[in-house]
Amino acid sequence: MRCKLCWRDAVEGEDYCTYHLEAYRRILEAYEDWRRAMDIGWEEFLREVSENPATGEWAREVALRLLGEFRSLSPSGSPFPPSPRRRRGTS
């Protein structure tokens, strides 16, 4: 099975690849810390994570997916990366 966010293989029994799964776990841990320190809901927390310029790419993708706003990385909607384009005039 493929990761729900990229073209990599998902960890067995999970929806995400190793990288996105680690980002997901860190988001869950961070939320617990934020929730204890502040009066913040899950959705607001995910928005903060997704809009923070210091957030890494994998964590941002996970946060956006959890918010229901993730757009596939591929313009075709495929979970696989686009194939390299050939240069014109080459075979």
C-alpha cells in the first residue's frame, strides 16, 4: 500500500510512509503539550502547524490532510510522482 500523502510505501498497518508517520506522531505529541499549556482545539492547532513557516514539509502535509485540505502533490491527482519529462528533440 502507498502512503496517503506521497508515492512511498506505507508502513505496514499504517496510512503513512515512515516520514509522514513520524510527522503524524510528533503532531500528536505536540498537541498534547499545547493543549496542556493553552486552551486550543485540535483544528486550531492543526491550522497553527500548517501555517507556521518553521513547520517541516511532511508535518505540514499531515496537518493539512487532517484538516481535509491536502491536495495531491501530482497535478493529475495520482499519488505517484510525475514521470520525468523528456527534452524536446531527444529520444
